[in-house]
Amino acid sequence: MPASKLMMIQFEYFVRVICLALHLDLDEQAAILGVPRVALLSVRDGALTEALLYAAELIDAMVAIYAALGSIYSNDTEAECWLRRPNTAPPFGGLAPLDVILRQGPAAASRVAQYLESAASADFS
């Protein structure tokens, strides 16, 4: 499958599943992906931009975050609350995980995904 086709599939999943489930508005989506709003609107109209090729790493991290949240929480509302609530754990420094992602970009999104994947796989027995 060509890279551009795969990117479009990932983008569609990000917008149609993750963003809807976590109630991410267009400004938050653009900030997470590090692209201008107009780039998102053009992709929704079918034009894949170079800016969104850059966003592939962020989309991968957001898919991992969403999957881990799904294994920790029983519904999207709880997952969204976790993402938006300030967190005192070391990776977040008192900020909400979404704010950390919005401020720090792909590396932060990967750290949030790793944090959640560790939490999801933790054995508390």
C-alpha cells in the first residue's frame, strides 16, 4: 500500500474515531498534529499535504494513546476526562496530558502513549 494511502487511512481513523470519542475540536486536532487548521480542512476535502505526512508520528502516538485509554477505562468519557485533567505524575508536571501533547508535540505524545501502555499492562495482583 502506498504511504500516502496509509496516511489517509490513519488520518481518517484519527478524525472519525479518536477525535470524536475524545471530543477534540479542530483547533486541538491541528495543534496535536502541528499543522494549520486549513491543512486539516484540505485533507478532509481529499488533498493530502506534506504537513500531514509530518503528522504521521503524532497520529501513531494518538492511536496508541486511545488504545491504551480504552484498555484502562470503560468508556470514552472517562478516557477524555483523564486526557484533560491535570496530572501530577512526573511526565506531566501538574499539566493535563493533552496540554503536554499540545505544548511539546510528537515526543510528548509518544511519552504519554508509553505512560498509558505501562499503566494498562501493570499487574496489580
